[in-house]
Amino acid sequence: MMWNNLCRLACHVPQWGWSAMTVGVVLWLTLWPDPLPDNDVKWWEGTDKVVHGLMFLGVYLSVCFDLCRREVKKGEGIVNRLTRVNLCGWIMLLGAVIELMQPLSGRTCDLSDFIADAVGVVTGLLLSGWLMKRLWERCE
């Protein structure tokens, strides 16, 4: 019941709203010099990589969801596999560009962060077909 309500709510956000919100948060977290001031929370080693993966999983799924919304409005159904694979490449490129821009804000460019971004994107690709079908069953 709650899942159905969340899906219906997600479908009422303005077109491209999820993508803009998710990309905006990721840009702030990755390019701002100190987006989360120091705190006393103790994280485990590698937390940063998990966060990178989750951020880019979110970017991939939000853009895929918004693309599906556009396609459904045109009467074409959910986004096809080839489009989802292309989207994977574009979002990986976004991750690479962000890593290359980080030194401009006093942060470091880290290949392992990019790899974590890519793992999140590929996870999104693997989940997207199944997840988008489930979402659209409840949005209609």
C-alpha cells in the first residue's frame, strides 16, 4: 500500500524534477569544498566509495525515470534497453567530469571514486528495466 502511494507521488513531481534535484545534490556534494562540515559520526573505511555508488545509482535511476515519463507521455512505453545503455555512458561521463573538476574546488581527483560512480551507474542499469516496469504499473 505504501509503495503504491509513493509511486503515485513520484509520478506527480514536475517533468525532469527528479533528475534536476538528484544531479543538483550530487554536484553540491562532489564539487563544494566542504559540503558536510566535520562531525563526530564515525564511518567505516570505504564509506566514501559506497556513498559515490549510491549517488550515481540515484542519478541513473532518476534520469531513467524522467525519460520513462517523457516516453509514456508520447505513448511509447518505458525506455528501451539501448537508451538505458546510452544513458549509462552519459552518466559515467558526468562522473568522470566531476572527478576532473574537483581539484578546482580544493578537493582531489580520485580514480577509485570514479570506479565507485561507475559501479552505481551499472547497478542502476541492471535494475532499471525491472524497476521502471514496477513503477509504471502503479503510476497509470
